[in-house]
Amino acid sequence: MRGALAGAVGGLIPGVGGRIASSVLRGDGADDDASLDALADMADARQVPPAVALPLGAGLAARVVARQAVPMSTTLGGAAQGVLRARTRGVEQLLMRLAQQVPGTSGRRLRLMRLIARLAAGNLRLRGTGGAITALPRVVQGAGRRVITRAIQVPAMGVVPARLAARRVHARRHVLRHIPVSAVSAASVRRA
């Protein structure tokens, strides 16, 4: 199923964006945070339509939060896995709603989702596994309120000009041309 989804999304996004989206959806999730950053730049450079970028970004941000709450090395029982999956889907929807509250480009909204995910992940890291799973939606909601309030007060927060975003995408393409994605993913997994 995930492979079919990766192929479908990869087909929707032309070029390197499709390759990044496909590698992101492969399921390894080794670098969701960096993928979310790249997706924000691609959205600002108008290489990914907002209708694709925002749901994909919300899923990445939700995975960032969930994986900080419960590291992949943690063994969970079946019931706990089900609760974590349900809460992660809820967090994904919550992130979409929070992002819609802020005016701006889809790239800005994705960067704000990333900030929310990082803030929530930092808070959840301090709790045990059970406490983190229980607190997941509440912590994301609180982090979202803080980030959204600040973003409304500071209109430039999360804004990257389209030309700069395009240059960053070009730099990533250059790296992808010279270093296989599999080598980069394997290196990030070894670091973790």
C-alpha cells in the first residue's frame, strides 16, 4: 500500500520532487524533518502544488512528533501501537487545521508545521513512552497555539522568498545528482 502511495505521489510531483516524495513515503522516515524543509522550499518554488504539499507535509510533521514521542527502537504492544497510530492521524489533521489559520504561501505553512512539530517533539521527549502517547494531541495543540500566535504577530516568520527557495531546491538537486539518496538515508540511519 505504502509503495503504491509513494508511486502515486511521485507521479504527481515532477522531477526531483517526485523522487523526494517517493523516498519519503518508502517508510524509513529517517529524515522526515529535513524532508519537510525540502518540501517547503519546493512549494515556495512552485514545484509542488499546495494540494499535494500541505497533506504530505502534515504527515511528515506528524511522523516527526510521533517518532520523538516513541522512538522506533521502542517495543509496543498491539493496543499501544493502535493508540499511537490513531493519535498520529489526529495530529496530522490538527496540523492541517492549524496551518490554515495563518495567511501566506504553502511553504510558509509547512515551515510553521515543522516548527510546531519540533516544539512538540522537544516537550514529548521529556516524558516516558506512555506519557508521551497520552499527551500527544494536547502537546501538539499547545505548541501549535504558541507558534501560530507568534506567526500572526510576526508576519515574516517562516517566509522564504520564491527565488531563495528555488536556489535551495537547486542546491538539493545538485547534491542528489552527485550523492545517491540511498547513501544519504543510510548515513542518517547510522547516526541515529
